[in-house]
Amino acid sequence: MGKQNKGLFSSLLCVLGLAIVLFPSPVSAIFKEQEKDRIIKLPGQPPNVNFSQYSGYITVDRKAGRALFYWLVEAPVDRQPASKPLVLWLNGGPGCSSVAYGASEEVGPFRVRRDGKRLKLNPYAWNREANILFLDSPAGVGFSYTKTREDIYTVGDKRTGKDAYTFLVNWFVRFPQYKHRPFYLAGESYAGHYIPELCQVIVRGNKGVKNPIINFKGFLLGNPLIDDYFDNIGTHEYWWNHGLISDSTYQDLKKFCPHETFLFPKNECESALSRAYSEFADVNPYSIYSSPCFESGTLKRNLQLPLPWKFRGVDECVVKYTKVYMNRLDVQKALHADVSLINHPWASCSSVIRGKWSDSPKSMLPIFKELIAAGIRIWVYSGDTDAILPLTATRYSIGSLKLETNISWYAWLDDHFQVGGWSQVYKGLTYVTVRGAGHEVPLSQPRLALLLFNYFLKNKPLPATMPS
């Protein structure tokens, strides 16, 4: 380019820049909002970070003052993030933070070191294969907030799903480069409700739309709560056949608990569950062969399920380190978290929200059937050492769908020629078990979880022979 051309080019750039300043377009305003959410650097972050991060709030109900906190971790630059799909990760509880669990001890790029000050890279982070969006939901969980106090005491499935959909619609306005991009959902536990319910809203909203903004393709769901009846039957059976409970307690559970609500059992079922939990002793029900974390003493023996923030396993108290880190003011500032609107220390889960949960359908199976009929990709996986929502519960739920089998039960192999678990491919759904994994599969078996995620995105059955 000659000097004259260079001068002309520079002049054009100056005119363009002046035009943007004097007459800002909606597009430039949008990207300005996006840039406000860019994370420059997290305190204690290692030096070799080669991916972009954003975090902040999306308002989902202006009148009530509800806003949900998100953390976007894009794929590394050398892996071409613009070519990668977008995956929204949701943790369950209900009332637990996706930043606390999904991002900080499962599929996110960092792990908090024991000192609560420094971060280390996770070599099995899922942003190797996709751009990962973590969402704290519902309002009142993690850094998400509401200005209407009653919201905390009246929350349930319906409003959580509605707010999550509103979040997505508004998030795509702030991040238009992700519009029409292949989009997936992933999560675990009570996300067995969150994800199918959100999927149903998206699928119905996209019906008849040729090029939908939310280009939804499918979901990946781990150790999920799907159906109260089958989850009760399968869970208590798992406890008994793994020697965790006595014969008499098992008989009482079979007699009094099958038709009880999984989250809030009553009467004789409460008594049977109380005996079962006492018989567990100090075994970690989230990963029965792993050492427990005694952060809050022994296993909480009450009439509810052992709460995840009271009893952890694997790598000692991982979430304890995260709690220290997330309560630092410099970390909150770097994440653009408005703690003045939270009015309490950051916590991994909200016991208030769980205790006040207002609506929880007894079964997600009707939604599964609708989504299968719509051609949505559905993969469900189970860590086989989880006693909270074990593989027997999930297999009973899937079996009740009476789906045609495409590939019968087989042992799948990892990239080291070892058995990674077992799988069965149905017409409309793929089921996978992960050997030696607990309730949080990516925490206890991170390499296998990443391999599973990779095959899910490719929509290819896990290999029965060594991958080429």
C-alpha cells in the first residue's frame, strides 16, 4: 500500500471512529455492554490463560428486581472459539450455585488452591471443546439476587424455568455473536428438572422458526432427578444392594416411600429415611468409595437428604476453598458481582431456597417423551458410585420410556484401552455410566467426563474399541 493510499485509509478510519462517537449505533452500544462484562484477570490467576472470560448480570424481572449472574468461559484462542458451540451448565440442589460446583470443581477452567487465594488450571476443562456458560439460578443463589424478598420464599420449578428462558433471550442480545450458534444444555442432579423444563420452553418457542436465535440441539444430564417413583425405588435398592442399609430398613423404605415426593418425604417415609441415614454411618453418599469431607462434622442425620454443602467428598473440601475465594472483595470486583444486593456472604448453596421450594413435578418423563418426539439429542449419564441419585434410579426411569434399542448394553473404552463404563443407545436417547465416578462425575473422573462430553457433541456412541 502506497503512502497516498495509507493516508486515505487512515483518514477513513478517523472518519469512521468519529461517526461512531457522534452517532453510536445499537450494535456498538451492545458490544460496549458486553465489554463491561469482560474479566480482565482474576486474582491469583495463573499466567498462561489463553481464553476470554465474561461475567455479570442479566435482569429477568425488572419489576421484582430479579437478576441472574453468569460466567462465560470461551474456548482457548488456539481452538477457535468462534467455531465452537455454546453450552449452558446448570447445577441443581435446588438452590446450589453453578459457579460453586460446575465452574469451580467440575467442568470449569480453574480450581481454587488450598490457600483460597490462588487458582490453578484444570487440564480437563470443558471449554477445550465448547464455550461454557455457567448460570447461578434461581435468584438468591450464588451471586444472583432479587430485590423482592418474597421471591426467596416462593421459588419453584415454574418461575426458575421462566427466568432461565428470559435470561437466555436477553443474554443473546448482549452477546449477538452467539445467535444461531449450536446451543446445548448440560448439568446434573436437580438440573434433571431444570434442564428438561427449560428445553421444553425453548423447543416450543422455536417451533416453526426456520433459523432460531437459540439454535438448540440437545442436552447432557448427569445423575439426574427424573421421576419421584422410580428414583425412590432405584435409590433404596442401590442402598440395600451396596450394603449401606439393613434388610428391615429396606423393607420399610419399599413399603412407605415409593410414592413420596423425593425432595420432601413425610410421615413413615421420613422415619425410614432417618434410620437409613444413621446406618450410612460416615460413608459419603455422593461417592461411596471416596473419603468424606468433615467440614461440618459427621453426616447430617436428619429427615432430609444429606445436603451437598454439609458433606463433600473427593479432594477433601474443594468447595470450602471456593467459598474462601469467592468471599474476597477483589474476586467479587473482578467478577463484577454486586454483593451489596446479596446482603449475605457468598455461599455454595441456599438452604432457605431449598427449604421453601414451592413446586416440583413428580415426573419429567412426559417432557422427555415430548423432546424425544421433537428429535432433540438427549444423553443421560450416571456416576456408578453415587448413592444420592444412583444409576439404578435412572435406569428404571429410562426403562419406563420403553424406547427401541439401537445399540445394546456394552462396555465402552477410554483412550487408554480401559473400561470407562457401560452404555446403551436407544432410539432418541443415549445412556452412559461412568466407572468409579460419584454424583459429580467431572469432579471424580474428570478425564472420562471430558471424553464423554466430546462424544456427546459429536453425537457418536462411546467406543467399544480403541478410538482411532
